[in-house]
Amino acid sequence: MSKNPNQSPQPFPEFPPDPFAPPSRTRLGVLAFLCALAGILYLDRICLGTAADDIQKEFTTSSFKFTDTHISYVHMAFTLAYGLFELPVGRLGDRIGARKVLTRITLCWSLFTALTGAATGLYSLIVVRFLFGAGESGAYPNAARVLARWFPDQERGRAQGFLITCGQLGGALAPLITAPLIKAIGWRWSFVIFGSTGIFWAVAFWLWYRDDPAEHPGVNEQELKLIQAGAAAPAKAQGSVPWGLVFTNPSIWILAGIIVCSSFNSYFYFSWLNKYLVSARGVEKVWSGVLTSVVLGGSAIGTITGGWVADRILRTSTSPDRTRRYLGSTCFTLAALFLGLSVLCDSAEASCVMAAFSCLCAFLMLPTWWSCATKISGRHTGSMFGLMNMLGVFGAMCSQYFVGAYADSRAKLGYTGREAWDGAFLVFIVVLLLAAIGWGSFRSVPVEPDAEQASP
């Protein structure tokens, strides 16, 4: 049969997707973006602790002494704003999607990180760090929402472990990078450099990420089925948060109490460890940055190990809650023991090794905390994470103020060096033991039991 010259050419036939093709791995790209986000977040957050001594010296004049208590106000300004906006920004992610919210968050905090270098004194520094905290709030609740949407239950613990570990690695690298950078270009330009990193992340994330895995061109049918078989929330939460159920849920309050204690402990390392090593133990600034990184490296090892443990509990334990209770109580008790040994060490290096083990034990339970919080939050993951993180901020602020005020009060009594600082660690040991008690009483009770099967 002859061809009709006026006939349009037939398009190539579309072949159905190969049902035997392996699942694509786009969700690992999502995890890589979140891990980079966490690293940048902690890098920008913790660099202030390393710069604190230089800032104090520059802003101290003949008529004004920039004390450790003043530094605690600067730390607390960030933490207060971070806590105030956690819940509303977490809820915003539930309503409009994490893609829009995480992009805005990163651009805001990057701007105010850079503007930290433009501070002219105590009050401007407090204002800028408050705005920095407001900009950074909601990052983890929305990251939790992304993981709940993109990862099935059996993979989520490891994904959460990698995410939190990268945050700790960013924190561990912060003093290691900041100390020599400040020595080379000063603390002001160091903040400008740190602030610029988040802008590149935000642009790339906005262009690549999609809230719904089904809308991402890199997700094939097999990966989509894998995700949908065990992933959590729909693209947007439906309906309002059942606050009556939330505030009467014992699991919410126990997890909130645990994160309060955990934050009280961890924010000493984030905000004060570098200053403690310089002022109390007489460590040189660059070496104190190295030792601070060693301690925070312990927290990174703890979280990556904890991610594997969280998944292992779900796969093998016949009673996950009971396993979590035993493990949580043991880990925080060991954390308290190692912290006590750290204080007893005369060598700064040996003290930091013991502190690193303490961090490892405490942070090992953080991915399990995330898993428990995700499970009981259901379709309101962003809101519930925001609520519990907001309560956790109370512990962080208490820690930041307590250490600075304690050191100054002891100095006024004539104490110097370790005598002005070491007594504070007794409070941290008690707080770690309270966290152990909290884990020992934990029971997993979903906020909306009837919706447990329908939503995450």
C-alpha cells in the first residue's frame, strides 16, 4: 500500500513502564538535601559560641563590660524566637507544603546570619540573633514532614538518623572552621561567609524538590509504590489540629519533657563549651575549637547509630515501646555518668573525650524520639513537632542563661578558672537523669487513634 504524502507522521508509540524495573532512588536525593540543610543550620547556629570571646573583647569598653551573662542574652534571643515561631511555622508547612516553607526559612536565616557581622553592640546583636532564630524556626518540623511524606516506616529511622547526624556534623565542624577563620578574617566576615551558604541551598531546593513524590519526574512507579506503602501524611493536613486530644495525650507531654531535658543538656555544648574550655581550662582558642568538634563529633556518632537502632527496634522488637523504655533509660543514665567523669578529669583532652561519650549516649536516642513523635502525631506532623520543639526551647534557654549567670556569679565571689564553672555540671547530671526517668515511663499513644491507619 502506498503512503499518503499528506498524511502526518505517526508518533513513536509510548511503551508502558517496565514492571520489573528496580525502584528509583529519588528519595535519597531528598535526604541529601535535608542533610545539607541540617548541616548548614547547625553551622550557622553554633559559630556564635566560637566567636563569643572575640565579640566580648570588641564590645567591652571603659564604661561597659560585655559579660558572660550578656552573651547568654544573645544566645537566648535566638532560642526564644526559634521557640516562639516553631509551632506556627510547623503548622504552615502542614497547610502550604514544606517546599515553600523550607525555602523561605533558609533564605531568612541566611540573611540574618550574615547581618550578625554588622552588629554594633549588645542590643543590635540581640535583635539580629532574635530575627535569625525567627528565620530558622520551623526547619526541623518541616524536615520531619518531608521525611514522613517521602520515606516508608522501615526506612524512616535511618533517614532521621542521617538528617540529625548531619546537623551534628555541621555543629562539630562549626568551631573547627570558625576559630581559624576568625583568626584570618575576623568574626564579622566569618558570619557573612556562613550566611551565604544557605542561599545556594534554597535556590537548588526550590528548583528540584516537590512536596508530592508522584509529581517528581525522577520517581518511577516502583519507588512511588514503595513510598506510598508506608509513607505518612498526605500533601496537606486535612482539618484543624485536635488540640483537646493533644493537650490530654500523655505521650506528647512525656516526649516534650524528654526534649526539654535533652535540649538543656545539648545547648551547653552548642553555646558554651568553647567558652568553657578557654575561660575555665585555659585552652588556646584554635585548639578549643578542635576539642569542641571532638565532643560534638560524639553526638554525630550517637545520632547515626541511633538511626539504625530506631529502625532495628521496629523490625525486630515484639514490644517496641518496652525496648525504647529500657534503651532510653540506659542511654541517659550512661550520659550522666560520663559527664560526671568528664568533670573529674584534670586534662582538657581527657575531659572532652568523656564529654564526647556523654553526647554519644544522649544523642543516640534522638532518632528514636523522632520516630515516636512522627508516629503519634499522625497527619499533624509539622504542628506536633513544632509544639514539642517549642517546649524543648524552654530547656535550651534555661541552659543558656544558667551557665552564663552561674559563671558570672562565681566570678563575683572571687572564683576563677574551673572553680567558677565546674559546679554547674551537677545540674546537667540531674537533668540527664530526669530524661532517663522520662524514657522509662514512655508509652506510645497516637493523638488521633481512629486516624492512625489513614494518616501516617
